[in-house]
Amino acid sequence: MIIDTEILLQYGALLKNFEKNEAIFYEDDIAKFYFQIAKGKVKMCNINEEGKQFVQGIFSDGDSFGEPPLLIQEKYPASAIALCKTSVYKISEHLFYKILQDYPHYKDTFLKILAFRCVQKANTSKDIINQRTDHRILSFLNDFKRRKGSTTKKILVPYTRQEIADFTGLRVETVIRCLLLLHKNNQVQILKGKVYY
Amino acid sequence: MIIDTEILLQYGALLKNFEKNEAIFYEDDIAKFYFQIAKGKVKMCNINEEGKQFVQGIFSDGDSFGEPPLLIQEKYPASAIALCKTSVYKISEHLFYKILQDYPHYKDTFLKILAFRCVQKANTSKDIINQRTDHRILSFLNDFKRRKGSTTKKILVPYTRQEIADFTGLRVETVIRCLLLLHKNNQVQILKGKVYY
DNA sequence: CGGGAGATTGATTCCAGTCAAAGGCGGTGG
DNA sequence: CCACCGCCTTTGACTGGAATCAATCTCCCG
């Protein structure tokens, strides 16, 4: 949890509920609120004219999202969509700044969060541009595994091929063919269609 | 200028000089210092096995760079290379934190800087993944123009085709052919090989 | 004038995207 | 228990566009 729930409520945050696939905000909206997930999952993603999707990130219980545009009065670079029933604390820009002022240690927290996002995004760009297809998928898998903390054993990857495609900016068929190669190459396991890494 | 020069020196910053093309740090180095440019230009870039380069960003007089990994004790996601003779203030992590502590308003500054970088990088990823080649180049040109502030008239783009290629993750020949199309299409001007946008 | 870096052009290759058609798998309801 | 349906996965054939390779060409500068 980034900002303490008590504090958020005390400063007037509202708890809003979203259904699966409901949008919390859209790309190009002007950022006016601070959001923090009480419970659920949210993806930030772009969808272009041809309907192709690119997932910038996934956020879960306790995470905040969409702060960067808020801090610089900018438009959202991506839309936020609930991945399941999700409840979110929402508080206006003005009150968010008031919290930062009254509890300055949160500034340190956000510095770290933003720093982490920058590094992560720099790595993503690098992987997407410079590497071959299999590298893209492998670095996605590595990211996932790192988030899980497990580094030793092969673990089940709980994503559909389509989802992996959305994360890596590739197409389903490409992901399938590439995973098959990686499997033959012993870099991933595939059992009954489930991917283990 | 991000942090006042007086303060940097007072806390023991050193002024280091770098020649054109000299590296200030390398990808995967652990971040141990805060850097701020006194005078010059620095690019942050990745170079992969095949020698293909990707430029993550360019920094000039007064800018700081490489802070995100410093703030979270991480490895640099890219190398920093001087683009010309450049002098840089360098100060250790520990002293940098001391400055932040003693002058907390700099935390606000860095929050904004990091937020800006996040938004910028999110937009870059989006453009690279979702858009066609000409969009990539156009959004690079737009970025450049926005940095310059000029929005009205066509201005000279001071980059070689190779540099544009490095920024957009494309190949020289692709950039050349695409610029030609954009020219025919009246989206850019080309005079004596110089690009105006 | 000569040399070199950058720009350009054409021919070819390669690989991800696209399209279309099956193939499995799980869940539901009769 | 089986039939059916919908979602995901898989496969094959084809396409298109960027990368690659290999020559020039141009312009600038000493």
C-alpha cells in the first residue's frame, strides 16, 4: 500500500468500484485524480486504430497508478482498464498534493516508485527495439518471474498467448510459434498448452 | 539547472571533463553517483550485439541524468556517452541524499522530472510498438520540435539520418526512404539533403 | 583537387503479420 | 454421459515491409 488508507479517507478519498473491463480513465484524458487500488487489478494499455493493444503495465492491491501525468499536468499516455472487479481510492489532485505536503515522507516513496517505473520502461524500450522476437518474450517472462520472486524452479505462466502478445507488442501466432521454438530449445516448458518458465 | 551549482560544490561535487564519445558510465554498471551537466551534451543509449544503437534520451546544460537507477540502487539500463566535450558535476549517492534531505524542495523537482520521463517513455513505447514507420519518425520530429519550443515555422532538424535511425530504432535506409515519402507528401521539407520540419 | 562522411538507390532476403481453417479443452445443460 | 458451444491454441500459406547488402553519389572541408 502506497498511501495509508486511513489518511486517504481522512482527506476525502472516495472508494469507487469498477467491473471487469470497465475503464477508469482513457488515453489522452487530462489527469485530475490520484488513484490507488484497494482491491483488484488494473492494466494500463494503448489500443491503436487497428485494434492492436499494447500493455504498459499491470497494477494490483495497494498500487497507485497514473501518477506521472498527474504530477506534471499532462494527458494520460494510456488507458486504465479494470481486469476484474476492482475497487479504487480516488482523490483530487489538490487533496493529493495536500497529503504530500502534510506527510512529506510520501515524497520519498513516490520518488522511488517513479524511479522504478523509469528504469522498467527504459528496459522495455530497449528490449523491444534491439532484441529479436524470442528475446522480447523471454524478457517478459523474466519480468513476470521477478515479480513473483521465484528464481529457482520452473513456474506456471498464468497468461494466455494473446496476453503475452499484448505485453510484447507481437501477434498471437508469432508468440505461439516463438514459444514452440523456445520449447524445442529447452528454454521454456510446455505441458498441455500451459507454459512453464 | 536542477540543483544549484553552489550547493553541489559546497557538498563536495567534482567537476569532471569528458571528451566527445567518451563514456560517463556503461549499461549494467551499478549506479553510485549523481550526475548533472555543467556544459555539454550527453546521450543515454543501448548498443546491442549486432552494433545496433538505440538512443533513450539526450541531455544538455543543467540537466541531470541517470537518477532513476541511483534512487533504487539498480543497474543502469543504458550507457551515457558524451556527444561533445562535456563537463559534468559528479557527487556520491550518499551526499546526493544529504542534499535532498537538507533542501527538500528538490524532492518536488525530481518528482516532476521523473514523472516527465515516465510519461515520455510511455509515449515512446507506444509509438514504437503501435505505429507505422512514418509515425515513429514524425513523433520523433514532433518531440524535437517541442523541445525547441517552436511550433509555428518549419525549422532545420540538426540530426543525420543515422541519428534519426538510432532514435527511432530503424535503419538508415528506411529513414531515408520514409523521409522521401514524407517530403513528397508535404509533411517535411528537404533542401540539399537537410530536413526541415 | 582529393578524401571522407553522410545520403541515396536498387536488388534481395527474411521474418513477423495476416488470413483462413482446424484442433483441443473445459464448462454447461439436457 | 454425451453433445454442444465458446475460447484459446495451433497450423499452413501467403504478403508486405523493413533489414540487409552492395554500389554509387554528393557535399563539405582541408
